[in-house]
Amino acid sequence: MTEAKIVDISSKDIVLREATAEGFIKLRKETIEKIKNKEIEKGDVIAIAKTAGILAAKRTPELIPMCHPIPLEYVDIDIQIEEEGLRVITTVKAHYKTGVEMEALTATSIALLTIWDMVKKYEKDEKGQYPNTEISSIRVVNKIKISSYDNK
């Protein structure tokens, strides 16, 4: 059995790394309208979810034990209102020796959980359950590495 350890990246070169992750939260149409009209009791769902996601990206190595602490240079979270819910798309960039896909996934996940927390009051049924609310399709949609010799 192998012991837990952070992978040795000391021999890798520092290059620009970028990753984009996305995920979706299915919500009731009434809840989506409340979000659009800024009628959610806890505040501006999109602004707060974006902030939570950015904070999560920066704290990824504290949350996921084998992740390297990466000096992030860019985190962008786009939250799109769709017919059946909200889509969170996160892009993260850093010049480092290892990729930033875990930071993008973490930011996306926490933004989605923040949305759920902020709207749960409106998603409950008469029994206090969440029969329609669902977080799904959290995935990396793009990952690139740009060496100093590549043009972009």
C-alpha cells in the first residue's frame, strides 16, 4: 500500500496553465424568477455564489489534501441563468508547475452549493424535501498548458 503524499513536481517547468470547469443546478421555475428579480431573502445569489467560488478556488489545497498550493493569477466565474436552472462556468489561470483543474472544479462546486444554500427555502416541498433541486454535470471542459515557446 502506498502512503499518502503530494506528487513531486520539482522537476517540472513553470508554464501558464488554464482550466475551465462547469456544473449545473436544477431549480424550480419560481426560484429562477426570484433570482432574476433579486427577490431572494439571503441576497444577490449570483454575486454571492461568484464570491464563494473565488474564495474556494484560492483555498483548494486546504480542502483537498494532495493539491499543491498554487499562486492563482485569475479566477473568473460566469453564472448563466437557463430555463431549468443555473450553469456555473469557472476559468482559472496560473503560471505554475501543475494544472489548475482542481481549483476550477472546487470553485464551480462551491458556487453551486452556495446557490443551493441561498435558495433552499424556495425549493422545499410541503414535506421539507428537495424533489426537484439537483446539482449535476460538474466536469472539466477545457485544460491547457502554454509553454513560454507557444504563441497564443
